[in-house]
Amino acid sequence: SGQIVQNNPEQLVFVYGGVYFLSKQESDDFLRQYKSLVNSLKSKYCKDYSNTQTSLELNHCLNHDSNNCAVGDCPELKSYNLEKDDRRRLLNLIKKQRNSVVIVNNTKLHQNIFASKESIGRFKDYAIKRELKNIIMDLISSRDIDPNLPVVLHLNFDQQTTVSNGYYDLSSSIKEELQFGIQNFDYGKFFPPILKEVKIKLKYKNSYNNYNVQAADLLVGDVRHKCYYYFKDGNFELFKRNTAFIDNILFLP
């Protein structure tokens, strides 16, 4: 949610985040519940809904299929187009799952990050890696992951153009950091690996057809909104209470 840009009062923060699961069963259970709730709400956001006159037309609207929708007006439910009560119902379901966010303060980023699309892409990749590493370290600490056994990470991202001036693509870079460790030559430090063996399975998804990615969008939109309240009133204690449901939160830089 948001953009990595400079000197824009409407874009003070950029937020990555999502929900995560320890098994396919966990993911499927959430998907079933979230999809059911979305489908119970979605028809009233269809521009054609108020014009439906017959049960056939109503059923067509309730199908929510962008490929079959005659007018293409059945929308994806996103943070910005939801009514308050509907947003709250969806967020209450998301809050029951393991979730994570990384909040990037644009006003504190180094000037060189804004120099090009490639450097912004590289920083986004860095933010993703830091977030994933934090999640895995927490799961190791809670004994939900044994770092000495092989781990498979299934990563589903919203479709986006990934442009980076880093040496590796994102999946290779994640594996490098988690399994082999990273040498930071600028600061003369080595960050050791945290997993003995990891396989990365990364996919980019169309959020219209992927309810887990829709949930991630709603989560980061809500957190970004709370960030702006914090910037406005300076009440960090209130911000902490309002984001206490987040299992893993990271602030950058």
C-alpha cells in the first residue's frame, strides 16, 4: 500500500504485508471463510446491482466473474472502496490469522534509494527479505519451524513489475540470505544463515482471483491508514494498541 516516493505528503509511508500459514490446510480454511464473506458482500458494490430486475440477472451479479461479467463492473473489494462496517468484518477475520507488515518511512530513506526505478525495486526486495526473515526467526523461536530440517516457502505476491539493480532475482536472493547468509561489504558485517535448507516457490497472482492476496491488500491498507493517524496526532501508544493484532511488525529504515 502506497509508494516509495520523495516529498509527497500523501505518500509518507509504504507498507508491505500479508497473512501467512504453516500448512496448506490452514491456508485453505482461511480461504474458504474469507471467500464466503467476500461473496456475501460483493454484490452490493457491483454498479449493475441496483439495476437487476430478475433472479437471472441477480445470480449473474453474484457470480463475480470478471471474465463473464457483461459490463465488467463487478469490482474487487479493496481497502479504499469498502464501507466501514464491511471493512471491519473482513479485517476481523484477517486478524485471526498470523499476519505481518513492514512499514517504510519515506521521509527517512537515503537519497540514493529514490535515484531510479531499479534502486527503488532493490529496496522493495530488501524490505521483503527483512520481513520474511523476521517471520521465520519468530517461528523458529516459537518452535513452529525446526531450522535444521528442510523448509519450503510458498510465496504469493500481488502482480507487479519487479525492477531491481540487485545481482539476484528475488527468489534467489531470499534463498541466499536465509540459507547461506549475507556479507554486507559496506559495513564489514556478515549476517549468518538461519535455515539449513530452504526451497523458494514464488508466484505472482492476480488479486481479483486470489482471496489471500486480497486479504493482504486490506491488511496493509488498514495499517497505512493507522500510520497516518499516528503521524497526525503523534500518539504512538494509540498506534501500538491499534496494531497490537499484528504478529510481526518491522519499521524501516
